[in-house]
Amino acid sequence: MRTRPLKVALLGCGVVGSEVARIMTTHADDLAARIGAPVELAGVAVRRPDRVRAGIDPALITTDATALVKRGDIDVVVEVIGGIEPARSLITAAFEHGASVVSANKALLAQDGAALHAAAEGHGRDLYYEAAVAGAIPLIRPLRESLAGDKINRVMGIVNGTTNFILDKMDSSGAGYQEALDEATALGYAEADPTADVEGFDAAAKAAILAGIAFHTRVRLDDVHREGMTEVTAADFASAKAMGCTIKLLAICERAEDGASVTARVHPAMIPLTHPLASVRGAYNAVFVESDAAGQLMFYGPGAGGSPTASAVLGDLVAVCRNRLDGSTGPGESAYAALPVSPMGEVVTRYHISLDVADKPGVLAQVATVFAEHGVSIDTVRQQGRPDSDGEASLVVVTHRASDAALGGTVEALRKLDTVRGVASIMRVEGE
């Protein structure tokens, strides 16, 4: 074993960073044995230096992150501060001054992953980011290494624990969205401002990363179609249960049937109770992968939190340090396929549409005609009167597979019918 330690700079010492520092200290001997050399925490960059950080030598604390990454004797920089800047500049500077990088920054990787990979390659350094998607769940390395010889056709998953907790609570207890969100906030699953989670921004960044790796194609955040889950209601869950389904906020990355393009999207969807993802409860994450040779695989576990995310960071740290000792680098960006990313309008799936209609003869025929005129085939239809309403009924239509554009045209035409009082909800049906 080499006795001279590998030096690690830690950028950020919040929930995740403090756990990384703790594990590096308490498991130092084990890490050294696994790597083949000791690892030494050489500096910790923070914004508030006066905060007490148990187990960390105060002499290591600095507010000058730029100086830390430019020291020249740093072997690995661990970036867990998040956001675009200054993280981007710090990572770039780390490569320029000889360090490899381990990051958990999904937003930055989704936006500028190609440029960061190019910088790492240009300086002969590693860029690892297992912790950027699904916390402790080993997912990125299996996709880009274990399945490197296979053809991945679809990656579909629950990649945000906050939204899954909220939807699971709505499903199991009948709670409304706001009530479930309030409970998630009280339990610490939701931030004071939950927008990034409930509006799908967090999941969209992860979808961009997963799609890029799975399909060997550069997929940026702007390429991902995104819909939030704030409009999901108890009535939607009732409709889902009537179909033998539940509702999840899904990140879906697909290769087109002809293999000529890919899509990436995040939105709420009904999913059959028989599908493995339907049983994912609480704040857990799970990702379902479909490939030619391996078939169907599912990765499941805690998707957030200090310790789970730190576990993924430390796994990358071990791999990068081993490469450092060997004078090698691990897999970089694989974008050779360069497939176009199709717009959402071309995505084909099933739909569940709930309409408020006039309760009188001929309405169903009118609605069916509109679907037929737009080339959307109906699978099932259910109409139910409302005794307490003023001549209104509920009409639920479930389609066969249709494009998003065709469905959009259908709904626009339905709104123009005098007998259609309103479109109560539209939801995609996935996992069949």
C-alpha cells in the first residue's frame, strides 16, 4: 500500500458534505485498504465558517473554494454545493489544476454535462456523478459500465422521493394534494419551497442525465418535456383505482421503435398496480430499465438524504482514487450515437381523459366522432350521471396508443362541443 495519502478537497459541508467528511474519518482504514492508499481530507470550502461542524478540524475550513481547488496538490475534488455557479467554475478549475472530480450536481450535469466531460477528458481526469441521480441507488455505473454491451430501450422511474411520498399519501389515505404536501414538509421530505420537486424540475434534470447515458446521446435539460404534479386530485386517484392503477410522477426515457430517435419526459402517469414501480412507497426511488439482452431490471432504494447520497459519493471517490493510483481514468462521456431528441408531440402512449358532459342522448356518439376524426382509437369508455348535478354527467375515455399531438388536437376539438362542459383531467397511462 502506498503511504503517501491522496488529498481530497470537499466543496460544501451541508447535509451530504458533512456525511462525506464523517465517513471519510470513521472509515479511513477501510477506505485506505480498498483504494490502496490513505485518503486525506485536505480542505473543506463553506459559505458560513462560524458554524460548528462536529468531527471536522476547524483548520480545514475555508471560504475560498477557488484557492482550495487551485492548490495543485489536490487529487480529488468532491463537489456537493449544487447549483450552476460557482460549481461550474470550480469544477473546471479543478480539472485545470490536476484534480479529478466527484459531483452530486444534477442540475449542472443536465445543463453542461458535455462541456464538463470535455474538460475532464482534455486534462486527463475523471468526472464521476453517481450521487446525482437516485441517491444511494447504484444506477449510473450499471448503465454506463455493466450494461455497456447491451442496447437499452427504455428507462422509466421514480427519481424524486418528495413527490412519491406526496402521491403515495394521496393514494393510501385519500388526502388532497395540499394536505399531503404539508405532511411531507412537516416530516422533512419537502423543502420550504417545494417547486423544484413538485413541478418536476429535479426529476427532469435526472432524466436528462439518464437518457444521455442510456442512449449514448447528448440530452440536455431543455430537451426534457416536464409537467408537474400539483394538479393531481383525489378524483384522479379514484379513476386510477377503477382501472387497477395508481399515479406516480415518472421520468421516462425511451428509444423510438425504429431506433432513429429518443425522447425524455417527466409527468404524472397512471401505472398498473401489477407494475413493479406501483409498489414503491413513501420517499423511496426506483428505476425500471428495459434492454435487449438483459431484459427488465429494477433498481430500488432511498433516493435522497445525507447518508444515502454520501454512500454514492464515497463509492465514486474510491473508484476515482483507484484510477488516480493506476494513472488511468474511468469511462467518460459516450455520445457517439448522437440521436435526435423528438419533441413531446411525437410521443405515443395511452391516455385517460375525464370529461364533464351534458347528460343527454347522443353525447357519447359526438365525443366518439371527434376521437375518430383525429385518428385516436378508444379502448374503453364509461359514462355516469350525477344525481346532484344540473343535467351533467362524467364521461371517462381511455384510448389506445396515440401521439401527444393527436391527443392535443382531439381535446381542443372536444372543448368546442356544446355538449362538453369541461375537461376535468387528462393523464397518460404508462407501464403496459
